[in-house]
Amino acid sequence: MLAFDSLAQGDNVLVSIVQSNLVYHSLDDNQVKTIPLSSTILENEVVRSIDYNPDDCIFFVITSFRATPKLYSVTLSGLVSKIGDITASNGASIYSCEAITYNEVTKKLYASISFPSRDVYTETLAELSTTNAVATIVSTINTSSPSLDDMDFMESYGNKIIIADGNPSPNPFFYIFSIDLDNLSATPIVVYSENNSSSPQIQELAVMGNTLYVELQSSLFKLDLSSSNSKLELVGPMMYLGSNSPLQALTNFNHAEIFNPVPLPKDTTICEGDSLFLDVSGFQQFYWNNSATGSFYAKNSGSYYGQAQIGECLFDSDTFNLSLESCRNYCDSLEETLPLLLGNYSDTTLCKGDTFQIQLDIDADSIVWSNGQKGKEVIVFDKTLVFAFIHIDTCTFETSTISVDFEFCDKCQELREQIESLLEFPDEEIKLCLYDKYEVNFSAQSFDSIKWNDGDTSFFRELTDSRTYNAIIYIDTCIFITETLRLNFVNCDGCFVEFPNAFTPNHDNLNEIFQPVISDDCNILFTDFSVYNRWGEKLLNSKLPAWDGFYLDQISEAGVYFYTCSYTNLLTQKSEVLKGVIHLEY
């Protein structure tokens, strides 16, 4: 068996687009990885802003920010796809789109945009569709402060958006602000400001943890967002692909695994006919090149590689080569010395709750049982076929098979008869009001433990959810399952019973019966229903609230009649009496 674990995840990686390349830069060890983009379109159209969506493992990029701005997606491996030209949902023309940011709290992509009437000042915050690039206006930022003209750059920080505004001339300045997505009408809060003749021009922002990274004229600076007295601290120069030009886009990335292929075991040779267990349980999921997923037994020679899932992303692995050789003589002779028939054990049936144990007195590199347990000993709890794979050097042997079954023994049957009534719940669905609760109490019973189908292990419960419930009860080695309890909590205040004021028993199959309309939230018990003619003569008295127009086996004449109806709402235990007029028409 070969096993390997997932790589440690890092969270100090910056990503930028330089020329027609996706560039990853680790701030932990200064590694740089360059991945060519699948298209030169981003370089030709000029990238303005980039941000990362960790929920879908994808980058969003805007280009041509003042000439029909466009939205693209870029995968971790550099595949470029155009989402669309950025347009406004209200039909207005968009002049520019200077910055985007994906907020992990709201799960939305935001953009700073402007309209022709506002010229270059991107004062409008919009939600940008990631499927068709349509911008829906969210708010216009408060620019009452003289230090804030618009949103040149943006980055998300919790439920806030960090924005930067900068101008190289004629009066150089740059400012960094914070705006709260829950209170967009408020004046942005100043995080950092610099306003003098030597102010460098800000280029892009990236947030990692509580640290804001800022690129200023090809150098990287950082700022502590958790401190109110932080200053920009120089991290170092930023030069990628031999260029010292300022970056046009910068964002953060939270997987250092991008720098190296996911490691696989070393190349291995096994005997023909044997198999090698490739254990990738250290990953959320692993997709092999032979269409297998997760851990599996490799039996064929060849190259094995794939992609490991880490978080929400897939990362390429390196390659593992498996070779086969003929070594049957050694394995055959070794097999003769092994007790593979499990001779001391035989097919057996045990009481439910008991266990069955097998132990092999064999010195092996590994022993893997059919139920996944490892080692010389296996303990069986459920009905199964038991056998083992024994691995010694490059040889694999399979033992004989034992059938193990479990049944309820007499002691459990006797216990069941004693507690049978406790396992019962009403057959029909139970309706209750939303503000009610349904109590189940097994506290006084001598049960060892209980486990409900929703995972709860309490003997006493106050149930308030509409769903089905049942429980497994454990007593000694016996297991019992309750019947199913069906609860439906409804809005009792929404219950209504209404009668029409007319019906037409003319045999046209329309409105033939005079009867009430009852809402779905009701649980009604009708106790009396009576119909009278206009002289007060009682024509019908029943507990069923329905009249077909007949009296003494004769259809009644058209005219005005009267009814009374008494009923009880079983959910609220309130009784009501309805009275009204019936128009019998033909």
C-alpha cells in the first residue's frame, strides 16, 4: 500500500497578469510561478483590475476600462474566457469600469463604474453578474470629503470594501478608505492618506488576512488594517518577467500548492497479477487519469497522475509509474507456508449486538480486511463476507471467505414485547401550531442509549421542526427501532373556513354541492351543520358540512335558505359557529 498526504495550504500568495502571463508570487518564500494565458487578448486590451473568487477557484479580470470595458474569467491554469462587455441593467451607457472585487461574505462581484455624464469619476458601486457582465447599481459613494473623488482601486475585507483613490498630477495624492456594505450611504472611513508633491502613484490593492498590500511604482508596501495607527511598510521591489513597469492588476490567492505538483509515491514495481493500493485519503477527493476517483488498487502497468481537490480547487499531481514483473515462483512458494484457509473459523450466525473476531498469526507487511480494517485482527459488527488481502514483499495473497450473519435472538424478542408500546408513534401525521412543541420522553426507561435519525442522542426532546423522526434504542446487545413520528408545524393563524353564498345543483357538474372552503393549515372537526328554509323549517342536520339541495328525497326549489355550522379547530382548540345565507339557483 502506498499513501501520501495533502500539501500544507498557504495564504500569502499574490497574483498578477504581466504581458500575457498569469504570475503567482509567494510572499513566504519568494517563489514565482508564471503560467502562459491561453489568449493574448488581455494584453492587447490592457488589464485594469483582477480579483479572485475562492468559492469557484477562478479569477475575474476587467480590460479596456475606458473603452467599452469587458469582463473575463481566468482559471488557475490560465484559460481565458470572455464573460461579456460590461453593460448596465437599467439600459444606461457605461463610460468606464476601473476596479472589481469579489466579496466572500456576500458572494458577489462588485465593480466601480461611471457613466458618460460623470466622465472618468467612478463613483458608482455596482454588482457585476459573473454570467453576462451586466452591472446592477448598488449605491453611489459619498464624496463629500474633498479627499475622495472616486474608486480607482478596490479590495474586499470581511463585509467591507477597501477603496483607493489616487492622482499623480498636478497635485499628487493617494488615499485609502473603507466602506461598509451594510451602510453604503455613510461617509467612507479613511484608512491611510498621503498628500504631498512626492506622493507615488498607487497601482493596485490586495488583502490577505488583516494585511493590505499596495503597489506603488513597482514596489510592494503593506498596511495593517487591524491597527488604527498603521503606516505603509516597504516589503520590496516587484519585477516580473524582466519588466519594472508598474503592475496593472493585483490580487491575493490562498493556495501555495500552485507552486509545486501534488506529490505521488515513488515509481514502484510489483508482481504480475498483484495490485498496489494507492491511498489518497489525505485529500478531499482525487481524480485519476484512468477515470478512478479516490483510493483504489492499481493492477496495470503505466503512468498514474491526476488532480487533487484542496479546498474548492483542483491541483495537478506529478506522475507515478507502476511496472510489473514476473515473480510467481517466489510468491507461489511463499503461499504454501501461509494459513490462508481461516481453518479455525467457519460461517456463523450471531445475535444482533454481538461481535465476531478473527485473528491471523501471520507476519506480513500489511493485512487489509474486506471491510477496510487493517492489521492481524478484524472485528465484525454487521452481516458481511470476511476475507483479507495479505501483502508480503511484492506478493499479495487472499484468504478464504467466512460468512457472518446477525439475527435478533430470543432475549431481544422478549425485550421487544416489553417495550413494544414505547416504540409506537401515531400512524397519521400530527399537525401542530408553529409556536407549539411536541415532547418525547424516554427518561424514565432503562435504555442504555438512544440515537435519533437527526443525530440527537437525548432521551427527552422538545421537537419543533416539521419532519419525520425515528430512533434507534440500545438495550444490552439488543437494538430496537421506533416507528416513524410525522410532525407538521403549521401557521394556525392562517386557518380559515369559508362558505360560498350560492350553489347550482342543476346536474352540470359545476357547483353542485354547498360546502365550505378550508385552508391547508387547518385541522378541523365539524360538530353540527344545519340548513333551514325561509320559514325556519330545518331541512338538514348533519356533522358533515355539505348539502346537495335535497329535502325528503326531493330537490328544493330555487330561493334563499339559511345555514349554521359549528366546528372546532383541533390545533388551537377554539370553537366557532358560522351562519349565513344560501342562494339555491338553477
